[in-house]
Amino acid sequence: MIWRSPEPRYDVASAVAQGGRPYQEDATVADFPFGMDSGVAVLADGMGGHAAGDVASKIVVTQVYAALKFRSAEFAADEAAIPGIMAEAARRANEVIRGHVRRNPETRGMGATLVGLVAVENRLYWMSVGDSPLYLLRDGKLRQLNEDHSLAPQIDFMAEQGLITPEAARDHPDRNCLTSVLMGGKIARADCPDAPYAMKMGDVLVISSDGLQYLEEPQIRKLLHRHRRRKSAEIAGHLLAALEELADPDQDNISFTVVKLNHMKRAERKIVPKPASFVEEGRLPTTRVAVLPAGPSKEEGGEDEDAPEGGGKVAAPDAPDAPDAAAFRRAGAAG
């Protein structure tokens, strides 16, 4: 017998749209298995133009998700290791980008932001590099949990000090310049708190690319609050509909994942086996391997179709460090 809660602890849905761009440079994945008390979500916003930004975002999401999934069975037993696992996954993704650029010089300048989260019961861990936001709606209030690694915070501070007008800050040409991003070189800044953030029942999380921010934050808050009792897929649909209604010809790629915390009950997975007397002899499930006759050897004229030409292993040389930069400006068609 398997007992399950009437609804999962987490209600999760993702959404993507190309916007007004000729190609999609965002990538995202979420994995919150029903009946589990943990899950992961990863999102990357690529930069660098066609055949570069989309590749960078896929590299980041693939590398980080694979690392988190591989270690996910350890999360509950050793939560203290989660921040280190996330940081190492980001470093590995950065190294893979560096290797790709070395082998494909025409993609130099490619990169991607990263925002990833791990939830264990009601405890939230995250890792972010760049300006992709992690939003939390709680008690009707919207806040960004992670750091914004762009010039936007400095520009907004200038407006708060009266040095520039709010309108000038909103439309500042350097607002989206990144101060940290995964490009294969040194990672200038990363946000990866050691301590988890405690979630409450009813919390709504959104990790997104900056394409969602074509909506003003008050509008995002209003939509999330109005539909907070809906399923996450419905919430995602309302956010997409609002962006489509804007009909902005410059709309950036859109990708986001909505995560709702439905309840705080532990997932119980109890399987009650039948007594041995009820199991018929010879009916126990077994896994067997069929051994096929060997084909002719090379001496007998056979060929190894899977062997690479030359019969040797190919190893890529180490890639040099990419030059550091204080700030990175997105390409004109960046995601």
C-alpha cells in the first residue's frame, strides 16, 4: 500500500516564449517529483547572439541540473552540503563554456546568467549569477530574494539620492549591463547563501529571465496575488497573457518557473510487502542479462564499427582563462 498526500507539497509549472526576438536564448528545467520532499529548478538567460547565447544557456542548465540531480538523494541527509554543491555546479558550467569557446572561437563573448534553487521541505537554497530574478510573493508583498548583478541597483540608488530622475533611471542605457555572468572567465560575483530561507505555506516563488521584467514589479505582484490560490500552471498562463497584452515589439525572450508551497506535511512513502507465503515460488522479479555469441574477431575478418578512426582517445587541451571584465554588456539580440 502506498500512502500519498492528496496534493503535492510543491505545485510547479514552467513557461517559455520567444517574445519579439528571432531565436530563443533562455533555457529552464524544473524537477519536483510527486511524493518527494525536495526539488530543483534551474534557469539561464543566454547572451551572445545566434548559435552562442542559446548554446551558453543550454550548457549552464544542463551542467547545473545534472550536478544537482546526481546529488539530490543526499540533500535531506546533508543539507549543509547543498550550497557547496550548487557553487561547484556553477564553476563546472563556467568551465564547459570556456572549453566550448576555445574550440569554437567564433562564439567568443557568449555567456549566460544562472539562477538555480533547491527546496528541501520548507527550506530554500539558491545560487545565482547575473540579473535573473528569484521572486517571492508572501502575504501580498513581492520581493526579490537574490542579488541583482547588473548596474540597475546602482542606477536606482542614484535616483533615490536625487542624482537622476526616476524616469532617467528606468530608461538608463546601462541599466542591463551585467557585473557578473558565466562566460568562461573569472566569476566576479555569485549569490549563494549558506543558510536556507524558511518558506511558509502559501508562498509563491518565481525564477525568471529578465523577459518577465517587461512587466513592472507592481503588476507582477498584483497578478501573483490575485491568482495565488490557482494552480501554478494557471498563474504562469496569466503572467504570459499579461506580457502578450503589452505587445512590445522589443520583448525579450521569456522563461520562468512558478513554485507554490501547498502544505508542510511530510511525504510518506510506505510500501507494505506481502508476506513471503503469498509470493509464489519462481515469481519474484529478477533481472537477467542475455549473453549473445561473440562476433568474428579482427583476425577472422571482423570490424569494430564502434571504434574511432585511428583507435586513439581524443583529449581537448586545457583552455586558457578568459580575460576578466568589470561589467559585461549584453549583445543587441541577447536573451
